Amino acid sequence: MTRPLKLDPDRLFPTEERARGIARALYKEVAGLPIISPHGHTDPTWFSTNANWSNATELLLSPDHYLYRMLYSQGVQLADLCVPDKQGAPATDPRKAWRVLAQNFHLFRGTPSSMWLSHVFGEVFGFDAAFEAGTADFYYDTINDKLASDAFKPRALFDRFGIEFLATTEGPQDDLTPHHQIHASGWKGRVVTTYRPDAVIDVEHEQFAGAMRVFAEKTGEDVYSWDGYLAAHRKRRADFRVAGATATDHGHPTAMTADLSKDEAERLFNTILGDAWTPADAELFRAQMLTEMAAMSADDGMVMQIH
């Protein structure tokens, strides 16, 4: 027998009655306000093309690292979830991937992922039956039918959700064309980019070598010299500001900072570019670059976000 999908209206509030009452009152005051999202995990091409999503897996499963990392930790292969690898998207049937999620959805009990998806299923797609193996195909077909409609196009959902401002995140190696297309389209939705330079700062990042090559191509700077490297960051930050950016974003393992002299920083940079760097060198370089990014933010006014 199918279990009902129940969404307690107090599910995110404290359990103590007095505190819960205060939370209810506070939430009532802000529930209808526009959403301002300074760190939205969204693809700007959604809004530049305004194309319909093709299926539930493409939208809700394969891009969500909170979902597929949990499933991978429990022995599910990423290819079985339609998660792309370096060779591109696997040939997995997206319906089968969706069934895998449904069969394992119990693993997410008590997690934000479960609360979020249950909210999406009930409030956005209108389901009243629980998501589980027996309802996987029903969910998949119903979601796909709705995603094919005009009401579920990206811009329509942007308006439906009351979003006033949404910031995506791109790296200095990424193409900003989708953002320029959004701004040129005449659409009133405000979607801007955010400068996240991790791929060209963190030598331990898997994309570091390739990202540095693209960094050089996009800026015309010698990114393998310390002065040219910093100049390239300034150029890309300016490009991002033209595309609407108001902030930077830094996903460092720690919030460590450093204030090396120019000579010390240049020597460290040369070490990072070689083959003999250590994890301590990588951490020190990230620390120095937080300081460099702070100095650039003082100049161009972009707000730093560290997480």
C-alpha cells in the first residue's frame, strides 16, 4: 500500500512549544517576501535559453552532488545515476537512474536532502503519495509531463518562486556568454554571475592545469608569471563585473590567510607551478590568494564569500 506524503508545516521549527510559536510568527512575517539568493546552484543556460528540462533525473538527480555522493558512499556507481565523468554523460537510462534514487531514498532520512526533495515533490509538483520504489515510475512520468509544459520552464519557475535576485557561480575559465544573453534578452529576471577562482588557485584541484591554460587564453596574460597571473585575475574580475557580478566565492578547505612579501609570494607561485610542491605549499598559496583576492575586492568592491 502506498504511503502518503506528509509535509508538516512546522517541520523546520523548534519542538519546544513556546519557541515554535515564536518561529511561526517570525516566519509568517517573511514567508511572502521575494527570494534573494547570493549563492544559487543553478546553470545560467537555464535562463538564457529558457528551454524545458527533459526529465526528472536531468534536473533533480544527476546535478545534485549531495544526492549522488550519498548514494556512491553506499555502493551505487555514479554511472548508474547519470552523473557525467571526464568522458561525458553515461549511456544510462535516466528512468533507471531515477528508480535507483527511489529504491534508496530511505538513506536520506533526517537529512536536508530528504526534506528539500519532499518539499519539491509536494509543494512544486503536487504529489500526495510518498516517493519510494513503488511510486518511482509514477513520479518520473508525472514530473516529466510537467517539465514539458510552459509553466515549468526556467523563467516561469523563477517568477513563480518570487525570486528577486539569483547569483550563479562560474570560474575564470568559464564562458560568460549565457549571462550576456540573459541581459540582452529583455527578460526582467535578475540573474548574475559570481567569480569563483578555485580552479586556478588550488593546485590540488583536479582542473588546475587545464583551467590555467584557459585562463591564459581568455586574458591574454602570462599566467605563469606572478605579475601576469595577478593581472589575469583582475581582467577576469572586470569581465565578471560586466556580466553583473557583485561578489566572489572561495571554496577553501580552511580560512587561513597569509601576507607574504612579493618575493616570497613569487617563489611560492613558482613552486606551485612545478612538480615538487607539498600540501603545505598548496595551503599556503591558497592562504596568500585569499589575501590577494581581498586586496582586489578592496579595489573593485566585489564582496568576498568564503565557504
